[in-house]
Amino acid sequence: MSLDDYKGEELLHMWRESGLSQRELASRLGLPFDAMHGMIFRAQQDEVGEGDVNVEETGNTMRLSSKSYRIKTKDDLVETCGVDLDDWVIEKSRIKTYEGYRRDEKKDLEFVDGRITGSVVDNGELTIEPLFSVEVWLARRNPIALHPIVQPVVVKANIPRKPLPKTAKRLDLSVFDAHFGYSRDWLTGKLTPFHDRKALSLVLQIAGLYEFDNIIIGGDMFDLAEMSTKFARTPDMQFTTQPALIECSWFLQQLMLAAPTAKLWWLQGNHEKRLTDLLMQHALQAYELRSVKNLNMPVMSIPYLLDLDGMGIEYVSEYPGEKYINNVRYIHGVTVKGKSGHTVASLLDEAQDSTICGHGHRREIATKTLRGKKPREITAMMPGCLCHTDGRVPSARDHENWQKGVGIVTSMGFYPIPIMDDKADLFGDVVEAYDYLPQLQQDTKETGVRFEE
């Protein structure tokens, strides 16, 4: 018999009932293994029902996901997707269950002489069965070269990873207002960064010092000066978004290498919103334009341009949106008060939960007690910025009252970590900054972008 005598569903059923490997079954039936394997794989995908199977491969990583009645474990999903574990290694997986509905079919099937016989009766009723959501993340055993090539940052400070205190049940890191962007010298083409690479190198080191549960990028990671509809777009700001995307992507991948177990979040800030504002005002036709390969997000959006889904970074849009993580409210921020300390004080006036914000480029913290049957304390904190504070970042406000820093939240409290004189004091460990420019230049040289001091 030839493959033309079989259907994929028949071969799938025969393989499951026989207890043989697909290669052994192909040999017994006298069928070519590769072709039979393809028919079985397609039958498995058709069988999923009430959901789908997705395979997303990006360079040296792969993400598999499914929602189905049949695929219940990571091994089921890997086998369904035909992933060769000689080439890939499973890094992590996640399984959730939901209630699902499917047709109540009565089947009376037999496997005789290589053929399926019997009948299927559909009484038109529905039955409730558990629906499984399975996700698997894999990495190549032998990584291939990527463009730009991504390698771990060489951290100069020799700081061992420390365990959390026993009373600290969680550890979250928040970073705000890096303002990745540049001004461009039109004679030499030199890019002068708005973002402070030394401050960002401290973020990478801090992320590697402890095992953080969450890292929250609280908005204005980009400046997008050439897209501003508020400030004059001078010639030195033009054609600076592409290099900002490349360097920011490089930094995010270094951050993921430094904190491989942390969940990353990105809240839209008013500067990220500049992209959508520009489209709405000057190119409405492109506002929600989507690629046929990815209809989940607009092409002209930060998540699409940076491939945040591929990195596993969750983007919270709709500025000034908010995200609650471990009962702490994270927002980018909308207003900045004139005097130091007044911004977080105004947040506390209305807040019912502890809140962390950015936008003001200052370090501020304040706490109040909410009275009630069970009094409780809430805190508002602005950790500071990660951009230069010497006036190079376009702003209508006085940059002289900006401070750099990051924020840490544990189950024990809220801690703004100052960055001063290219150093950070992290609970007694002094971390010294370094310029990551040489590593950036090496890893991104094939992009054609010339990063300079």
C-alpha cells in the first residue's frame, strides 16, 4: 500500500495504538518515513480543536504555545511541533487549565489490517472538558550568529549574587526615563546619546546582583525627539530613531542575560506615545497598519519594532495606563510638581495603593497611613531617571533638578537607589559604573550604525 491509501487521521490513530515509534510504523507499513511523519504532524494540528498551536522562532530561541484538549504537557507540545531536542533544549514551561466545550461524539473504531473501521455518532450535545494552555521556551544547543550578535556584557564589578533575606518574599526592580535617543552632528554624523550608558551599566549589574522576580520598565525608555509634536524638531534630531532602536534592543537583551528568571514589563510613557501621536496627526492611514505575518500589533509600534513578544517582554500600552504587580501600582506619570517631593505627595493624596512612578526625573518618596478597621501604610516613590542630566535631553523643565536612580520593592519596603558619581550603593554593596560602548560597538558593527562616545 502507498501513502495515497491512507489519511493523516488514520496514520495518527495507528501510530498511537501500535505503541511503535513513527519510524518503526513506517517500516512495517512500507511507507517513506518523512512523508508519513508530515501527514501525522498535520493531522495532530488539525486535531487540536478549540484552539491552536503556535511556533515562534527568533534566532537562538523558540517559543511554543497551544490551547487544546489533547496537548497537556510540555512533552506533548514539543512532539506535536516536531522539535528535535538534539538541537534545542527546554529552558522553561508553563501550563494552565480552563473549562472548554466540545461536541459529545460517540466513537466505535477498530484498527484492523492497517485500516480504521467503525463509525462516529454526533448527538449534537456539548460536553465540558479541561482545556490546556501550554507554553514552552527553548534555546539552541549550538547558538547561531545573530545580527547584531548579542553577547553577555563583561561586568567589571566582581559582585556575587546574594540570597534574599528570609522575610523578603519578593524582589522587584523598576527603571524609568532612560530616553534612548541622540542628537546628530550633521558635519561628522556623530551621535551624542541622551541616555546615560554608565547609569544603564549599573542597571545591568544590579539586575545580576539579586534574583529579581519582576523588572518594570516604567516608560520613556525612548525619547523619540524627531517625532515630537510638542517641541521643535531641529535638524540634529533627524534620523536618530533607528540607532536608538538598535541600542535599546541590545540593552534589553543584556538585561535579560543578567536576570534570566525575571519577568519583564514595559509601561508606555508619554515619549513612546509620540509615535502614535505623530501617526494620528500626520499619517492616520498607517496608524493601525499591521503585517500579514503578525496581525496582533501595528507595524508602527514600539512592541513590533523591538519584537518585544519575541523577547518575552509584556508591553502595557494606553498611556497613562497602569500595572499592578504584587499589589503595587506602577504608572509612568502625567504631571510633575514644581518643588521636590511634591509630585509623590500629590500622588498620595488620591492613592489607595502604593504607587511607583517616573516622568519627573527625580528621586522622591513619601508614605502615609490609611485609617480604617485595619490601618495600613502606602508609599509613593519616584526612583529617578537614567538619562543625562546636563541639559542635552530636550525638555521644557529645568534639568538641574533631575536625579538618577532606580527603585527596588521587596515585601519589606520601598527603596530608591541613588546613582551618583557613576556609583550605586545597593544595601551596602557599592557598584561602580563602566562604559559599555566597546561591547555595543562590537556586537552591533554589522548593522552599519556607528556608535561613538
